[in-house]
Amino acid sequence: MAQCRFDGQVALVTGAASGLGRQHAIDLACRGASVMINDIAYDGGRSRAEVLAEELRAQGFSVAHDTSNLGDEDSARGAVARTVATFGRIDILVNNAGNGIPGAVQDTTTADFTAVINVHVFGMFWTMSEALNYMRAQNYGRIINTASALGAFGMWGAFSYVTAKSAIFGMTKAAALDNSDKDILVNTLSPTAYTQMGTGYTSIDPRFTEEKMHVSHVSPVVLLLAHRDCPVNGEAISACGGRAARIFTATVRGYAGDPLTCEGLLENIDTVLDSREFFDLKSSREQYDLIPE
């Protein structure tokens, strides 16, 4: 099979100076894309994004850097606008930037909750909204939004992060449906890897070494979802340790009463929860087909 290439295409990768974003940016650049590397981090007074961009340009790749804060609307939209101003278009948006503040719901302050939601939810909304204006005009685009298994399945002690990452699954589905009239695909990546925000996997299982959980085992999914021949839209793909797998929301057959009563539900709760038969709905409208005559 021929190598998946991105020659002539332009990508914006947010939070791209380290961890997962860095690997995504490098892999896209190595396969021919022009890449805008966005990151707010500085080391010793120098932008990490600028340092990475210089390293990649020295290797002959087409890259630039941006230090916009995705938690601010003007800055987030500006990152997209600067990508277009620099390279002339935008074909791929990888929303990877994020933050995390631990705490159970009862211990989470409004300030901490807002700080996480602003980056993960609003930041992603702002970059998607801005990029889609360009993508719709050119009838082409690929957007990859980074969620987390925590958002899909939950975790104690991480209320803000879980809430924000859960929202991303819904945002992606909505954006995919909103733009299905164009050659635009919007999908979710749910990664697990050793990064500054993800460590300590050997405490779960000693097999989960840093090499086993390296970011390089995640980026192939980004390349798939960013590629012109990507076959999926509105989906969520998890990536971890060399495994890629779909995550999806489903509904079960359930129980129907005539009339439906609390007492009937208590007696038939096993049927309400029975997941042996389930339905993978493509939009909320399909749920009405399951209502009994």
C-alpha cells in the first residue's frame, strides 16, 4: 500500500510543542503537509513552538509557529486565521491543546471549572467554527478533536476534565452532521499515552511501559482521520499501545409499559438495562423508531 501523504495540504495542530501534539505535527510534516505548530508554552524565555518549528525547518519541512492561547476567543480564531495567512489555506485541524485541574465535583471551584472548559470546549468550538468557514468555502476539510476515555467512561477526582472531554464527543457528532453536505469530516481521537498529563500507567499494569504507551502509537490514527481517503465521519477512535478501536454511544431495546409506571420500571429494571441487544444510532432522530406501536 502506498504511503499516506499530505502533499500540498495545510494543517494546524494545537498544543503541538510536546507530547501527542508534537508527534502529530512531526508525522504530518514528514508526510508532506505544511504545519502550523501552536503552543503557549515557553522555556527559558523561548517559545517551545518556535523551537520545534526551527528544528523541523532545518530538516527541510514546511512549518511555522503560533503562540495563541486557545482559552481566548480572539486568540483561538486568530490561530486559524494566521495559518491561512501563512500558508494560503487550511485543510486539517487537529485540536489537541488541553489542560487539567484535578478535583471531585464537590471540591471544584467555578474558576477551576471555567479554566478547563474554556480551553477544551470553547477553544475547540472557536477553532472549529473559524476553520469551517474556510473549509466550507473550499469544499474540503478534516478536523480531529481530542477527547479522552475519561470523557467516555468517567473517572473519580477529575470532574472538570471528565466533563470537558465528554462534551467533545457531542461537539464532534454535531459538527460532523452540520457539515455532511461538504467533503468535510469531523472525528474524535481518544488517546492514551505517556505525556505530561498522562503518566503512571505501570501502576495499572507493569506491561504499560513508556515505550508501550509512546505517543507514536497514537499518531497513526490522526493520520487516518486527517487523510483525504478517511472513510469515517462523526466517529470516535481510541488509540493506545498499538490498538485502535471505535468508541460509540448506543441505546438498548429497553422496556415498554402501557402505561409506563414507576412500579413497572422497578419490576423490569433488568430489561431497561439489558445491553445484549443494542442500536448504534447515527443521529438522535433515529431513537423514535424504537418507540413501540
